[in-house]
Amino acid sequence: MEYKTTNLVPGFNEYGGLDMILTLNSKPQVPLSFTYSNSNITAYLQPVLTKEYQDGYSDEYQTTIKVSETIVTDTETGKVLVSRPDYVVNSIAFYAEDKNGDLTALGGKNYKTGKVGQLYRHKAIDAKGNWAWMDWAVEGNAVELQDTTQFLDTAVYPVTIQPAGDTFGYTTHGASINYCSPSWIITSGITYHPAMNGTATSITIYGFGETANSHWQAAIYNGTDLINNGSTSDGTFPGGVGEYTAYFSTPPTLNAANNYYLAFNHADANNAAFYYDSEGTIHDMCHYASVPMGTWPDPAYWNDLTTFRKYSIWVTYTPTPNISNTPSSYNMGVVIPNSTISTGLGYFTVTNNSGSAVNITIGGTDVTGGTTWTLSDTATPGTTTFGMKAGLNGGLYDIIIKKTAPFNTLKSNLGSSSSQLWGFQLLAPTAATDTVQKTGTITLTATTP
């Protein structure tokens, strides 16, 4: 078992953490059990949504719903009401029972909800690149990693079990060395995919150069196609064996549904080495055509080599924020000049489906239909000018909804799988110029803190 410090990614694991990586050379006795101190920490399983909701009419949402393991959908509108990403399903959230709330006024700390951490679902990946989820369960003072799909019965060993997180690829330090030929583009024959949609920030390799001037680059391929903005800037080996990272000039977009090859290249003859483990079943591959470093063929013509190498190369990425809001609209009815119409501060529910904390901003548009009403950035009504303010449940309408960026923050640091009730208020123009029905849009935008 290997514990690896995770790279800090704002909005995903900004407080740090460890990735627990297990390498299995043969089928183990399952489930795998790990004890923890439950004297003041409680573990809460995050089950499939079919454990919490049922198909049919929902009193909570006042509509008919359709439920799967990961989403709850309004059958009338098709709108997603609840989402639990697959890497959160059957994960575990840990909370401290005696440390929650904001105690700063008493000289203490702001413990917020008291959440200690999240143990996300793990992925078992075999020697051929096949994979399946491993599910967590809570049993007394232990958490168990269960092979609910019996993947380990038919997997090709060795099998790596690792968490869904902010990296994908082969993060283990290989034990063997390959002095790779320069100007060849090489990739392991195994593909990798992120646990969630996101944007890549860098690629890291484990290796060394015989001189500090040895240069290398890396890239991400979807099959034979180089993904858009998919190659890094130059990486170097400033000294000794270690993990070395090269960054993307423009972060490429990643799709969790895709399987990616992670390729690398270097410029200097016989003085750059890359570590690997013998994988045993899948040939590593090479684009034989000699190309200058930094020139990435698109498409690449992969050729099987006679070696079985699983290179130590991985991508660090930032998950894409994902929120939903329900209901999707509000009918203001007849709007009289100089009037104020409010939805109520608990009318809407915004939910964070990202698997990481998000900040949410709010913006609006002019309303159209007949004579256009202009949205005031100061919420000051006038002739054909109106204002809007938003507020959180239990508070006031004190957040101005602007049409001009930068937009105001509706909610800061909304936690993963958490929801917030909110509403808005319309301040009508001072005079009416027509009676035509009008419509406008309010937009909520999520970003990582």
C-alpha cells in the first residue's frame, strides 16, 4: 500500500490530503477493511439515490420524478433535480460530532458543518486497463472497500486500486528504467480517464536526465487524436531522480467518458530516462516517425512495440463545477409601476453537484417583449428601468443582481452535494409604457473558490 500526498487543487482538495493506492499481485480476500477512531468522528455513507428517492410523485419537489443511482429527474420537464456523481456514490463523508458551527465570537474557530473529510469511491484498474468501481461501506469502527461487481474475480493482475480524485494515470513510481529514444513519441498501451469532467493543468513523469538541460514534453491523446490544447510546455530535469512536471499553456478540456493515452517525448540523445513497471499483457506503443520535440502528430500512427511497459506518468486536473437550480422559472404576474414583487427567500434551491466546494455568482439580463426594460446595475428603478435583488433563506434581499460583470456573489463555499435556498425581488420601473408580456433570465455561475 502506498500513500501519496495529493497536489492541491483549489475547490477540490484545497485543504490537502492523501491518496491511498493499493497494488494487488493476486486476488485478495474481500472486503478490504480499515479501522478508524469512531469515538468522536462519525462516518456517513453516501448511497445510490435509489436508496433515498423513489419513482413517482415527490412531495418534496411537488412533481413526478424518475430516479436512477446518480440523478433524480423531473419527468415533466426533464430537469435534473438531484445529482450524485458516480465517484460520490457509495463514498463516505466524515463529520466531527463535537466540532461544528462558527465559534469565532467565543474565541474558537469556524468549524462550519464539522466535516472532516471525504473518502471517495475507489477504482480498480487491471493490467489490461479494464476497471470497475470499488464501493465503501461502514461496519462499526471500520470502513470496508467492497468488490460489489466481482471485478477482482476476472481481472488480469497486477491490479491497482486508487481513489477518484484530482489525477489520472499511473502515479506509482516504476522500478525499471528506459532510456527512451529522442524524437519518438511513446505511450503505454493502457488508456486512462478522469473520474469527472474537468480541465488539465499539468502532466507529471517520474524519471531523470543526465544533465539539467535535458528537456521533455508530454501530451494527451484521445485514441490517435491529439486533444485540443493537449500538449505541455517544456519540462526539465533540474536534478536527480524524481517527479517532474510540465504545464499546459492553455488548460485542455477533459471528458470523463473518454479514455486517454498519455504520451511523452524528449529532445536529447540518450540522456533522459523514464521509469516504468513491466505490465505483462499490453504492449507500449510508439509513433515511430522522428519529429522535433514539441511537434505532436495529429493523428498519431501508433505502432505496437515488443515491450510491456507501464510508464509513471499522470495528469493533474481541476474538476468542472456543476450546479443545478430548481424550479427553473417564476411567473411574476402583473407588474405595476413602482411595485416590488418577491419570490420569497426559500422559493429556489441551488445544489452543488461538483464533488468539491464552489462559489456561486448571480447575474441578470434586460427583460424583453414590447418595450425592453433595462436592468439597473445599482437596482435603481426608472422609466423602463428596473432593479433586482437576491437573498438567501433566513436573510434579506441584499445582493444586487447586475447585468454587467463582475457579478455579485450569491453563495460562497457551497459544499459538495449541499443545497442553498434563495429567492429574488423585482423593483418595477417607475412608469409603464406597454402591457406586453416580458421575459428575462437570471444566471447562476459556479467557480472553484
